[in-house]
Amino acid sequence: MKCEIVKKLLLTNYIDGQLTLPIKEQIDAHLKKCNGCREFLSRIKIFSEKNFNLLNEDVPIFIWDNVKNKLIKRQTSSKGNQYTFPFFFLKKYQYIFAGVLFLIMFFASINVYKLIALHKTIDLIEDHLAFINSLSSDSELEEDLCVDDWFIL
Amino acid sequence: MNLTEDIIIAAISGDLKAYEKIYQAFAPFVFNVALRIIRNRSDTEDLVQELFIKLFYKLRFFKREAKLKTYIYRMAVNMSLNMLKKKNREDKRHVTLSKVENFISIKDSNSTVSIQKKIVELAISRLPQKYRVCFILRQLEDCSYDEIANILNININTVKSRLARARQYFLVELETVKKEVGYEM
């Protein structure tokens, strides 16, 4: 194993104890032979021995108090507006589903309206034709006209 | 701290006592990571507040603790990096001389342990941003490689190479700081 590779492994997996046994044995064998890598290991042992956690600081107490106060304020202000509250917390797919449903209903309502309008028109034309048939004694108009004939004419 | 599903569900329903338990479990991580990334105490305090207020309204999506933990860790790192950008503080590798001078002035009055802590802190703060984040997560917060990869949304091999670089940089910076301060650890 080359020193470069060994050093890279020492800096990460070896120090953090995440090497498989055969690779660790290879590295240990290399360390026995190589002074440079041994020195390097002694320098970087700081990362496994030194307790860096000691640098961590305590969280100031007032932060929770501020968070709590702000949440209480928001909770009380949202009580008067309960109907809008859950709407903003729908999941993404629920918004998409609602959108698709709305579009379907919108186009369906347009088509239903068109159908109703068409039926009304046909009824009106048929009424007119019936009226014309009843008035006319002309030979051409003796036979009863239906809507289809009227369109052909 | 182990957070049971009951605590999370209670917090979702608006129970602030339950939410306080979640806060106690994750606030130290958020605070310390943000403090090391932003390097400004008052901004860090604002960020912690903002994060936990946002989190309260997003809790319902994370009923399992493992998911919640990763989410909070990622949120903390991302918000810290965003705040850093927002404040337009470029990631200067070297802190100003005045900070080192301040450090030297307090050197005589503090204990050896606290001086060592300050030196290590100074060396960490001098690491380039992307290496610093990896270093903080691994060395200070004891995150596994997998966790770091999840939090930063990067490949595990990238985590390893960044960590190796960060540790190399750290050793160099540690020596530099020690020389500047004239201190032998």
C-alpha cells in the first residue's frame, strides 16, 4: 500500500474506527515498516483522543422563553381563524388532487350547460316546426318535418 | 434523549410542554453548529429561535424521531449557511488580527484548559466553509459519515474526502494559531 493512500485512510476511516479487518491489518503492517506514516498517525491522533465536544456551549435559556412566547401569541391569534389554519397545512399531493378535481368539475359544468342549452334549442325548433306544420297546407310541407330535415333544408 | 412518538404527537397537537422536550433534545446541536458556522452569537440566537418556530408548524410531517432528527440537522446547517450568505460575510480564512490580540490579552487571566479551547476554536473558525461544516459535524457533534452525507445531501465519499481535507487544514491552522499566540499545548 502506498503512503498516500494509507494517509488518506488514516485521516478518515482508521481514526474513526470504520475499517474492515483485512484493510486495517494491511495498514498496521504498513505502519510497522513506515516511519513517516507512524509519525503522521501520532500527529492526527488528536482527532480520536481530544474531546472536541468540550467546545460545545450551553444554549441560553432565554431562547426557549422567546420561542414559547411567540408560539403562544400565534396560537391565540390563530384561534379566531380556525378555518384557514388546516388549509395551509395540506400536503402537496392534496393540493394537486384538489386542483385536478376543481378543473374536472369546471369543465364538466361547462359541458352540462352546453347540453342543456342544446336540448332547449332543439325543443324550441321542434315547437316552431310543429307550429309551421300545423299552419301550412302546402303540399311540400304535408309530410311532418323533423329537426334533422330542417337542418338539411 | 429519546423522543417517543407520543411526545411528537402531543407537540403536533399544540402541547408546548411536549414541544419543549423536542427543543431540549435538539437545541444544543442547532445552537453549536450554527455558532461555529455563522461565528456570531446574536445571529445564532436569532437563528435558533426562527428554526424552532418554523419547526413547530412542520412537525406533523415528521412523526418518527429518526426523520425528525435528520430534518432538524439539515435545517440547522442550511439555515446557518443561508444566514451567512445573507449577511454577506465572505468566508475569510483568517480572522482579524484584533481577535487574536484579544485572545492574547485574555491568555494571562484564563486557565490553561480554556486557552487550549480558544486555540482550537480559532483554528476551527479558520477552516474553509465546506470543510468546516464537515469537521464540526464529525468532531463536535459526533455524526456518522452517513448522517453527514444525509444532512449535507452529498455522497459519502465526498464526506470522507472533505473530512480528510478539513483535518489536514485543521492541523496546519492549529500550528499557525499556536505560533501566533506563542503557546505550546
